Amino acid sequence: MLACAFPSLRSVPVVAKLEAQLLPDCFPFLHRRRFNGSPLSLSSVFRYQFRHLPPARSEPMAALSSSTAVPSYFKELGDDGDFESILTPEGYLVICGFGSLLSEKSARSTFPNLKNFCVAYLRGFRRVFAHVAPIFYERGIAKEETKEISSLSVEPFDGESLIVTVFEITSSEISSFIERENEFRFLAVIPEALDGTALTNSAVVCSRYSDEEYFQIRCKGNEDIYFQKYGRYNIHKIWRDDILPCRVYLRHCVLAAKNLGGEAYDNFLDHTFLGDRRTTIREYLSLPGSTTIIEEEPPEALRSRYGG
């Protein structure tokens, strides 16, 4: 399946080489700058039967290409005031987790005082590995030579359905949350309980953004701000469709989903895609070069952080 999207992978392991043509850089001025130093439990029995709707494999690639357009029924959150408008009556912000935050242990490493961690269902989104994460460079787990550098985001897509986690954080943590995830588009969504009923409060989910919006809005058009966050890692494009999952991170997400139960595990494997938006993670993990990912232990210093 992957060979159709990346023909150069026909006779070599999928992570050995990727010769896909890079998209034009959004920040050509950053090519002049180089950074040569060292950069900086929940288990559930799922009674609710989800309707799995895999994407039609016969759709033309153009129809599956990435889009940053957001349907009007999703509210985009910009500043602290927007976030405050969706707080619970008790003053908490509900976070929607779809990748590493499927793990309660991982979630608590970032939000130690979170409450009401549980599993939920999110309609109208798909998970895609199309986001370059600088944290992987900082932690030494990005494999630039094989393009295994991608983290996860979600993007609106009719007919897709995700099993996610939701939990609450205090309003005092909103600013740090925005700063930590500031390359994403923040959308207000209403997940469903496992019986299909809508939750009583909106949650925020980190959706795909665009390089242009990120630079102009979050970086305020300032090259130095972009350089400090991305350019110093020689990252000149954040949102890319020609990259592969970071191996350590993918293993963590798969194990976290498995720990939530069989439905969550299958949902992650079948409703999470590579950047081609055709190849599911289940298919990817069956390809030469990827079959050992789940057995590969993270570096010793990261085993707790990326332990599933």
C-alpha cells in the first residue's frame, strides 16, 4: 500500500529511504540559518459498538489530500478568552487526547493535577502522522535520515470516528497549554460518551494548522521567533505529508491505545493514517522495516515517558 504513495520503497524497508519530493518550503529565508550545536490506567470494556467507516481506497489522491479548511460547525479557539468560554461550570478546561494522551500516565506527566480521565468518542476527525515535532529532536529520537520524525494531529474528515480520552485541567493551566501546543489549531468539539450520548461540555482538540498561519499568527511574522521554536532544528516546514511516524512515539501511542481496551486499540490501528491518508497504521506496522517497532524499547531515559 505504501509503495503506491512512495514508489522508491518497492525493494527496501519502508524506513530505509523516502525519496518523495518535498513540498515547497514556506520559510525559504530559514535555509540560510543552521543550528550546529545540540538543541536544546485506564482499562475499559467497550459495550458501545462503533460504526467503523474506513476511507474509500478508490478515492483519487486529490480528494484525500490534506486541507486546513475547518468546517463552520467547529469553533476555533484563539486566545485565553476563547478557551474560558468553554470551561466547565466548575472552571475546568476539558482536553481531548488522541495520541500520547491516550495514556493516563503520560497525560499526568504533563498535567499532574488532571481529573476525570476517561474514554470518549469523537466523530468527524481522523488521525494523521503529518506533523514535525521538535521535541523528538530534543530527545534524540527523530530519525531524519529515514524521515521518521512525525508526531500526530487530527483533522476534520467526514465519515471518520476516533476513540479518544478526555480529562479536565484547571483554568490556570490554559496559558501554558496554548504555549506548549501553539503550532496546532485549537478547535472546540463535543465528544460523546461510550453509549453515544454527547458530553455536557465542549473539549479542546489540537487539530492540523498550516505553516502560513503558524508563522503569521503564532510567530507574528517574526523570523527569530520561528527560529527559536523550529528553525534551530533545521525544520523549515512543520506540516508535511511526506514523513513517517517517529518510531518511539508510534510505539507509545499504540501501546497506550491497547491499554484502553480492544475497541480503542483497533480504532487506533484502523483510523490513524500516514501522511498519504491511505495507509493505516495497521498496514504500516505490517510492512518490512516497521514490524519490529512495537518490540523496540525506548532509550533508557525515555522508557517511563514513552512506555505506553
